[in-house]
Amino acid sequence: MNWIFLLLALLAGVVLPIQGAFNSKLAAFMQNPVLAAFSGFVTGTLALLLYVLISGISFSQMSGARHAPVLTWSGGILGAFFVTMTILAVPRLGVALTFSLVILGQMVVSLPIDHFGLLGVAVKEISLPRIIGVLLVIAGTILIQRF
């Protein structure tokens, strides 16, 4: 496995709870979680636009998107749902429990996606060690919730 992708995935995991805390704080200032999520997406869109402009990526590559199935466009909707729900959950559950539940949800859905090759991903069959991994995440989530 390429170590750089392992590191990048870990880094993505590191920034999610920080993002959740920042977004929750912004929602408190704005007194509206949906507007806070919207503001976050505007900021992210501007950051990506700046990156595209600086890196010289050609906007002409976007023309391929018109051939993408409609379902593939739902990623943005799912991202908006995720950000808004974490903004709502963090002040009530705390960052640790919120993201333990996020990780648990990801694991429960990821195993069948991998096992059956759903959504066009490579097949990676469910195994006993993978099931044990999910059970450990469940145990960790329970411990975080109780203590």
C-alpha cells in the first residue's frame, strides 16, 4: 500500500473533528446551523477555486461531468447533510461521541460496499478481522458515550 495515501487518509480523519468543532462554533455565532454549513461550503469552494487557479488545472476537464450519472452528483448533497448534522450534534453530544458515531456509521456502511463492490468500488470481502474491527468501534463508541 502506498504510505502517502495512508497518511492522507489519517490526516483527513484528523481534520474532521476540528472542522466539526469550528462549524459548531460558527453556528453558535450565526445562531443557525444551516447558514454555518453554507458558509463553510462557500469558504471551501473559494479555497478550491484558488487551488485550481494557482495549480493551472484546466476548467475544460469539467466537461466530462455532463456524462456522469445523476446519482454521482449527490456527493455534494451528502456532504451538506454530513456537515449540517455534525454542526447540530457536536454541541449536544460533544466532539468525541459525535465522531465516534460518524466513524461507526462509516464502518457499518463501508463493509457491505466493499464486500459487494457497490458503487463501482473494488471488491474486498468481509472477513472476521474486519467484523472484529467494527465491533471494536462499537465498543469504543459505547465507552466514549458512557464515560
